[in-house]
Amino acid sequence: FCASCYRGSNLSKASCRIDHGWISTQMPRITVDLIRKKAEHNNGILEDLEELSLHQLNLEKIEVISSCCKHLKILYLQNNLLPKIENLRKLKELEYLNLALNNIKKIEGLQSCESLAKLDLTVNFVSLQTFEESILNLRKNLRLKNLFLSGNHAATSKGIAIFLPWLEKLDGSKITKSERIIARQQLETNRKELRRISGVIPVPEDDSDNGGEAFTAENRVKWYLEDLKEEKEREEAQKKAASMNKPPDPLKEARDKMSKKVVNIPEGTLPKQRNMARVKFSFGEDEEGNVIATIHAPKFLDTSQIEVDIHPKWFQCMIKDRNILLHTPEEVHPDKSKIKRTLHNGHLILTMPKANWNGGKTRKTSKQPKKSGKNNSTKKEREEKLRERENLAVDYKNIVKNNAKAAMKTTAPAVNLGFLSHKHDNSLKQTKRDRNSSLEEGADDDSSDPEEDADVPPLI
């Protein structure tokens, strides 16, 4: 059934003018994907989300929010079709709830919202029949300071402060001490009058607009469904006109195709590399024979938005429905691979063991180096080379001794002639015979131990 018929309205199927089966599949709902889309300011992370806006979505039920957003502080749900306040009991930290312009008939389901300080129920359908019960349902919200109830069927007055003494503002105006005293004096009178007229006074109807139809919760749903059907027909007509005039975009089609996850690959072939996620990446190796790939995923992206698929010669990573596919430098073991994500920067680290690793030895598939004469010589050849080196070795000790003896025999004692060495002085000339005799005497003197002479200064 449509929403109007489901709520017991007297509207007939003809007056509703909408097919029941079509409505049941078109009403929007709150889902995890919708909440994550609305939480883009928090990079789609729901665990620590504090503010959520779901206004003007024509929602008919509150769901999912309390289970995935437990730390929510501000929630906007205005301008929807919500008939009831429900499924908000787990929101212990909720401080501001906006439910204006909805179909709410009774205030309920907020007793567990301990931190609620501001509640907006402007332009709803809280009636006199449920007004007293609605106010009493707020007596456990001890932190409620600001309440908006204007635009409802129940006439609001500052006498509510008697039931909620901690309330500071009603419909934006401050509640004074004198108003609290007057409300306390008229409490019993107002309560009896309210209970008496709650079953007598009908709900006021405003038939000035919408062709004489009253502004009720059921009619709001009916008008919405009519507008939805007209909008759908308009969109279908626009799409049909656009498809006839607009040519296909091959570039956009190619991007959409490359962003999808690769599933079926023919045997013996590798898929094309791609980086549709537009993220940085790097490759490396460690001493244990692992290929390490680092993908710079967004820091605050929820890990549930990342999907990794590893194959022996390539791997792919889906980041927010965008694919990054890379070939590995060597063949790896997909089953032994490990994946982790760093906390400080959100990078994704893939540790993939090499398939042909033998603990630091030569690899099975690696080519052996060519054999050279030096590296592959026999034992005998090496021994012969060692002998040749020994024969060619130089005995520096014997050479020094022999040179010293030869120098002692051939060299004569040095004679310092000073400035007279360059002058022709006949008195200093000696014959050949005298020079030879002096050399022989010098050699004999060198062979004996030198005697100390007091006139000769010591050598430094």
C-alpha cells in the first residue's frame, strides 16, 4: 500500500492517483551508504562522526543512525516525512536534534538521549490529545535548555516550564521567573482544562491551499508522492530527448571501464596497468625475499572502502570504487602475502613473498654467469701460478745490504772546500798518486772503530 493508505487515511486509491506497487519501491530510506555519502566532510568515516545532515530527503523512517554513528552530537532531519521519533536511544552524546517540518504527532523515544540540550519540532502535528504525554516524555532529558514547538496543533505556552523546570527558552524566547510563578499557580486549572478539551476540540484544518485539502500528515505524504511521480515522468522525457541528440562519450566510457574491478583474465596474459585512483605508490624489497608495495591511500579513508586482490604477477586495489592495478617485479605467492595499513599516514603496505626465493642463494629462474678462465682454473694451474709469483718475488733485505757495501768501497770521504771550491788554487791540487793513497787510508780508517774526538761536535 501507499503511505497514505497504510496510515489508515480515508483517501481512496483513485484520489491518491498513484499505483501502490510503484510507491513501495520508490520511497527513500536511510542506509549506511547514504550516511557515508553525507559524511564527506569527515572522509566517510562514521565511527567518530559528530554532525550529520539528512534534511530534505523525504524520509519516512529513522533507522541505522544509532548503530553506526554512536558519537553523533548534531543531527539534522528537518523537512522530511517522518511520522515518529524512533531508533535514537543509543545516541548518548546527541546535543541538538532538528525535526522541523515533519509528520510527528507525539514526542517520544528521546528518554535515553542524556545530553540533549536543544530540540526543534517546529511545524509538526503534535495535537492536544498527545500534548501532555509528549511533555511528560521529556522529563528525563535534564539537560534540555531550548525547545521549539511553534506551528503545532497544540497551543504552546510557557506553562510547560512547570513540567520542565530546567527549560530556559521556549520558541526562542527566554522563560522569566514571573512566568514560572504564574504557571505554577495555574497548573491544576490548565491541566484540567487541557484534559477536558483534548477530546472535544477537533484538529484545525487549513483548506485555503492545495485545492481545499487540509494540511495533515497524510496529505503531506500524498502530495509528495504526486510530485515524485511527475518528476520521474519529467526525467524520463528529458533522458529520452537527450539520448537522441547527445552522442556517446568514448573517453568517459573508457574511464568507467578502467575503474571497474578486473575479474576475468585470459591465461598467459597480463591486464593493463592503471591508476584510476590517482594515488602515489612505490616498490621495494627486503632481505627476507619479499616484494613490498606501498600505496599512499588517503589518511582518513575508512578501511572498508579499500579492497585488495593479489595475483602471482600483478595485483589490484579498489579505493572508493576506483582501481589501481600494477605488475609485480617478480612472481609472488598470493596466499602468503600480508596486507596492513599504517595508522599515522593511512598508507597501505603489501608484503608479497617471492615465488623463486631460496633463502639468499641463487634463484631458480636466474641465469647462471658465464664461466671465465680465471674463476674456473684447476688446482694445478693455481699452484703453478703461486710458484711463479714466488720466483719473481724481490728480496729487498739482501738488496739493501749489497748496496750499502758497494757504497762504502766506491765513495770517498766528502771534502768541504767552501767558497774555495770554485777557485783555481794551486795549493789544493794533488796528484793522482796522492789522491789514490788518501782513498786507501780512508778505507782502512772506516774499517776500524771510530775514535771519539773532543774537538768534534756530536752529530744531531
